[in-house]
Amino acid sequence: MPTESTFLLAALFLLLAAAGWALGRFGERDEDEDAPPPLNIDYLKGLNFLLNEQTDQALEHFLKMVRVDDKTIETHFALGSLFRRRGEVDRAIRIHQNIIARPDLAAEQRDQALFSLAKDYLKAGLLDRAENLFVRLGEGSRYQVEALEQLCRIYEQEREWHRAIDSGQKLEVLSGESLALQIAHYYCELAEQAVLKKDYSSARAYVKKAQSGRPRTQRGALTRAQIARDTGDNKTALKLYHRIIDENTYLITEALPALVDIYASEGSNDKMEKSLRALLAVSPKMKTDVAYTAIVNDIGGSAIIDECVEEYMLSEATLTAFVDLQTVRDATDDGRQAALNKVRTALSKLASTIPRYQCKECGFSSQRLLWQCPSCRDWETQRPFTTVSFDSLLQRSSSPR
């Protein structure tokens, strides 16, 4: 059965045949006014290929039939773009290479062909070839801004953060738009790489550069806290984690487990109790955040945290599908605590199987915090869920076995 590509090529051949007829009928003629336009014969050959579903041969014939000149170059660009969108990048590459091979090609058309070819390579996953062309275009052409944007994306994918910073800074100058947050994350990536190598001096330097712009990324503060923790500076680490929670409550899912571990390692659980109670006295709504964080990270052993978890479980109406909460409330202290612990354990297991974070821009969900969304490629758009999702559990319990 003919494919969509076959029909598209057939339409192009029909247009070319019509153009050939018009030129032969109304255009300038040679001495022999009755000579038929030569395009018709080529058209019949191409149509024969299409009818036999020989689309590769039809394409080659098409490229030979319509030479690249000022009148047909836009047709070639349109065809190349069409094939790229359809995922037929090999054909798009051949078309754009054919354009570039023209010796008398104007500079503007050459840049257009190079930019189209670079996008072909990018679509094909040939990042090194795409990068080379985008670098060339980024040095001076009407596609300079678009080329630098593509270079940033390539370097993000290849984790070439120094090159990403260089391209991002050039892009800021040319576009007039601030990329402070994006570039700050590039520096944070370098800082995290340095932390893994225990090169804390370089890590601090990268974090300092990340925090020098506006808007600031809280990722830098988390990295600073991790550096302080790794180097035994618990005082600074605790100060930073508390500040992170105060300034961006959504990051409590990252900061609270670290706080619990540090206070426990120092035998200062009483200090943690005091600081958390003071925090919740000022911001009572954060009790839900504390409870959720404790459940998904299986944190226990703290009176204030346990109180938040218990209050959360007893106020969650969805749990009535699984637990008789009234019976739990009326039970004796030992029975009540045992029942609550059982529910808490079940919730922790459930939380380990469902996404914890979701991108506020595109809705992409993940188990761990991703600073760049893999779907929309935006930076720092993921936020944690504030409640355990019971939808999947309800579906499982209601589905036939």
C-alpha cells in the first residue's frame, strides 16, 4: 500500500509537471516553438517510480530533475524540512548537502542550508556533526542566536558544562535575555562533579559563581550544605538546611532527612525537636510537609515528627477505604500505636513505588528530584507531591485478580 511519503512525492511531481507545462506553454521558447517541455518526460519517469513504490529512486530522480537554482532552492528547503519532520533524516541530509554543494550559492542561502543540515544531524543523533555546524553558525550568521540555543542543549546532553556556560553567556549578550538561572545550574553541575571527586575547593568556587547571579538557585545552597556536611562542618550544614526550609518550604523533602541524620549523629535530638516545634508554631501548615517527608523517607523516632505523621494519617479521608480510623482512635494506647505504625509502614512502602516529584510546567513525574526536567528541559521546575497518592493503590485494590 502506498505510504504517505509516496503521496507527498507524487504531489511534488504533479506540481513540477504543471510548472513544466506552464513554462513550455507561456514561457520563453527556443527556435522550435512546438518543442514539448523536457520536464514532462522526467515527470513520467518519476511517476513510474512512485507507482511502483520505489520512493528512494523517485527521490533521487527528483533531485536530478530539479537542479538547485534561485527558482527552485526554496522547494528543496521545503522538501528537506518535510523529511526531517517525518523522521526521514537521511533524505533530509542528502537534500541539504546537495544545496551546499552548489558553488554559486549565496552566503545567506548557505547559512540557511548549514542550519537545516545541523538540525538534520541533531535529529539523527549525530551530535558531534551538529555541534560543528552550530559552532560555525554561532560565530556570525543570522542564525547565531538559534545556533547558540542549540549548542546549550547539546552541551547539556553531553554534560559539557564549561562549554554550556560559554555558549550561555554569549547567548545572553546576543539575545538580551537573562540566563542567570540556567547558567547557575551549569555551575552547580560542575560543583557536584567536584564533590564526587572530593575536590571541595573547586566545588566551593563553582557554588560561589552559581550564587552570584539573580535569580539564585536553591540547588547552590543544598550543594554548600552537602560540602559542609562532607567536610565535618555540621554547624554550617545545619544552618544552611534550616535556611533552605525557611526560604523554600518545598525543599523540606531534601533538607529534613539531612537534618535528622546530622542531629542524630551529634546526639542532639532535643535541639531538633525544639527547632522543629518553633518552625511549626510559626507555620502550622508545614505539618503536612513534615509528615509527607517522614513517610516517603521512612523517618521515625522523633516526637514532633511522629505527631505530624499521626495527625496526617488520622485526617486523611482516603485512608478510610483501608483502615477503620474510628476504631484506631478508640483503641487503647498500645493498640492505637500498633495500628498507626502498621498504616505508616504501608504508606512508606506505597511511597517507594509512586512518583514523588512533578514538573509544574509539563507534568513529568519522577521518583527523585531532577533539577532539569527531562521532558520540557526547563530548569528547577519540579516540586514534590505534598500528599501520598492513593489513586494507584485504590486501582490495584479494585482491579480483578
